Amino acid sequence: MKLLLLVQNINIEDKAKNAPDGNYEIGLFIGTYLPLVVLIGLAYLLYYTAKKRKNTDKNNRE
């Protein structure tokens, strides 16, 4: 388990310093934060659909 954590430990600042050009830095930034944004969007979508379903179920019982 510790080996996996060591492999995943990536220092973005070092990669940005050693970047061949500005496009690499942009790609690094997008690749770092895009998964986080996608997961937040997915969590919101699941929350919204669960909330909508809860309201629909409550209205159908009445």
C-alpha cells in the first residue's frame, strides 16, 4: 500500500519547472484539475437526481 502511495505522489511544481513549453504547463494544469471537476459534477448530478426523485415519491404518496 505504501508503494502505491509513493508512486502516486506527484509534485506538479517540479513538472511545471521542467516543462518544455507553455502548452505542457496548460496540459498539466488541465490534467490535474479536470478529474476533480468531473467528480464534483457527478456528485452534484447524483444529488440533484436523488432530490428530484425524493420530491416525486413524496408527491405520489399524497
